[in-house]
Amino acid sequence: MSEFQQQSSDSESIQHRLRQLFDELGLTIYQIAKDTNENPSKFYNILNGRAKPSYDTILTLLDKYPQISADYIFRGIKPILSVEKPIELALLPESDMADIPFVPVRFYASFIESVSEGLRANDLGTFRVEKALATTYPTAVVIEIAGNSMSPQLVSGAKVMAVPVDEGNWVYQSGGVFAVMYRDYLVIKRIRENNLLTQQHLTLYSDHPNGGSVTISGSDLRGLWKVVRIVEAPVE
């Protein structure tokens, strides 16, 4: 018996929490398996009660999706998704910090133009993060959130780290939050339905119930960045 199974004798409770978690993130079994390099049948069996999640499986999920609350997975304590507290960078020595490209709201239009011409790091301002984060995500940019359509997880003024997705992989992205550039717009939304491969369109959703959704044509899509980290969240 695994350590995780020893900690939780109620397997149905774990299965229920995993279902709630995947629903909250909008993740498909296929995307989970792809992100974790696992066979999709493993997660189907867990959710259908034919297998129990191992401790290593839970750790892998926490590693791949850092927005997941460990307290929810292990103990059922909400919220399901956690907003990371910003690190007091002023307390860190200079050697532990690094500057990466930063896209504030006022720079959205210029960012769109610069991507069309080939993004150069010196075209942007910078944002200071832990050096370990900059090393883990060497191609990342930090993007400021505009508006509250993704609240309560992402509120206006929050800053997120996002990594570019290769164009050849756009058709496979779903179940996460993405910065999406289409036509002359840059938005941060959740992808729940990716029909680029079959119907040549992509549907983006807001997390806020009044935020709605938008469907865009694949021919209008100009760039995709996957949000991997909240690096600053304003106090409300």
C-alpha cells in the first residue's frame, strides 16, 4: 500500500476530489495524461474506482499544475485552486533574482506588434522573479491581468508567468489558462474546447460566471502562451 493510500482510507473521497479538481481546471483526461506522460487509462481507472491514485501520481499532478491546492487533494480543504502569495523579493539577495520580459496592460498593443515582427527581449520592460523560476521557464514572460473576467483566481492587476506554445502544438492545448493573441487582441482565458484540428476554431472561457466566452477562428490566432504561475496577486 502506498503512503498516499495509507493517509486516505476513503478512496471514494479521493476520486471525488480529483473529479472536482479536473472540472475546476477544465482538464480532459487526455490532456492530463499528455502533461504527465501517463496512459489515459490510468486516470480513467482512478476516476471510475478501478484503481487508487498512488502518492507519486498526486505529487506529479501537484508538480505539473502548481495552481492546485495540496490541502484540497490530501485533506479536502478548499479552495481547490490556490493563489500563491507573492514572495517578498526585497528580502532575497541579488544573486537569487532574475529579470524576465514583462508585458503590462498598457503595453498589450505594442506586444502584439512586436510578436508579429519577432519578439525581442529588449522590446519589453522587465519583472523581477526568483532565479529558480527564470531557470525553470527560460522563455517565459510575465503578463499583467486586465479586468476581472478570470476572478476569483486571477484579478485585475495580478501578474502571471506564461510560456510560449509552439504553433504546431496549438491544436492540443486545453484545460488550462492561456494568454491568447488573435487579430489585434491579447486576452487571458481558459481553454475548455479546442476544435482547431477538426473545426478550425477555439473557444475561450472566463472563470467569472458573468465573463462569458468567445470563439475565435484558427486563422485569426497569432500566439499562445500557457500560464504556469501567479507571481504577484494584489490584495483585495
